[in-house]
Amino acid sequence: MIDPIDPHQTRPRDLILELPTDVRTIEHAVDYVIGRCPACAEQARRLQLNFRVGLTEALSNAMLYGNSRDPSKRVLVEIAFQLGCIQARVTDQGQGFDPRSVPDPTTPENLTKPCGRGLFLMRKLMDEVCYNDRGNQVTLVLKLESGGILEGGVQA
Amino acid sequence: MGFQVSRNGDVTLVEVEGQLIVGNRQELKQQVLEQLESGDRKFVVDFSNTGYIDSSGLGVLVSLSKKIREQGGELRLSSLNEDLRTLFELTKLDTLFRIADTKDKALEGF
């Protein structure tokens, strides 16, 4: 079992999933979460593009890099559907990493590298992306105001 | 979810059904590399029936494009929907690939 989250950091949680470290579970888990969002109909694109990408990339990073594909480790997903936003927190059982160490994948020297775009896409498509100090837990926030424009410029 | 591989003249056409994500990217990579090893040099990957590509899927396209270029070939893409095009534009991969509106346009003059 994954260690309980610090209660001082805990927000209201409407949905909690604990996944095995198996990338085949990601698609179904993301579909499950999106299918239970009460704002689905009027926020279709922000959910199907922004939130789907953000949550998928967070889960991929947690399984591939956080848990190093170790099938004995788990990934905890906590979702809160709040007024005007969705919050998703993804916690792995790895050692953590420094998100500042991930280079910009759009620079000429990195553009042809096969890796390094997951965190970049999360930052571009979500309104907030915050890591804990250890670097094994990421919290994503997507605002759901109609007609809003994300910092990354992708309009809903 | 899968990949349909067909021939159109000397071009290998790969149609992605469903999603290109971390869970199936190796299957696409294996299929294209097998064709490359058998002598094919021109590839079109078509996304008419693709809903989503994640960063791993983008990465495998970059990796394949590099390997094909090293062998003197080219990988072209076609039929990106609005969301997929957004992902390519955000990551600037639209500058790395020749992207056609349809697979027919991708095949033209290849």
C-alpha cells in the first residue's frame, strides 16, 4: 500500500484509484475519471484534450520513471471535482525527481530526442502543475470556466 | 486499437486505429522497423482514425523518423485532427515532419 498522504495537503477527494504499475491500465483509468466528471458535456475539449493529456502523462511518468516499471509498486490517483476546476493528484512509490532538471524538448538540440515531452505537455495544457519536495507526487489543476484560455495558449 | 499496414506503390502506409500511446507504441515501432529492414524507405503514418497520441507516441514517431532518414528514407504523417495537430504544434514537431491533410495528399509525389 502507498503511504497515506499528509493530511495537511489533502483536498476533498471525489475519486480515488490505486493502479498497478502497468501502462495498459492508463487508458482505462483516464476514461473512467473523465466519464465521472460532472462538467463533461460543456467542457468536452478541455477534458478530452487538456485533462486527458495531463493525467495520462502524469500516470506514464509515475509508472515509467517514478516506479521504474516495477510491477510490485502502485500509483495512487486522487481526483477532486470542485467548483470551476478539476484537481488530480498522482503519487508514485519511487525516489522522486527534480522537475527543474527536465530540459525544454522544443529547443533545436532536443527536438529530435524521443523522450522528454510528457512534463512539457502537462505544463502547457494544465493551469497548474505542482510537485512535492520529494518529487514523487504531482498535483494538476485544470480550470473549467467557459471560454478560458490556458497559459499555454490552448483555448477550450 | 491497432495498426493496419498496406502498400501503395513503393510507399508503406500505416493506419493507426484508436490511440498511439505508451501501451502500444512498441507494436508500431516493430512493424515499421520490420518494413525498413526489408528494404522499404517511404512511409506514411495516417491518423484518420486516431483519437489520441501521448508523449510516448510522439517519441516513437520521432525515433522512427530518425532511423528512416538514416537509411535514406522519409516518414510522412497525414490526417491529424485538431487536437492532434495542437499537440504537434505545442511540441514543435510540426516543424520536424511533413504533415498532409489527407493520406492521398501524403502519397502524392512521394
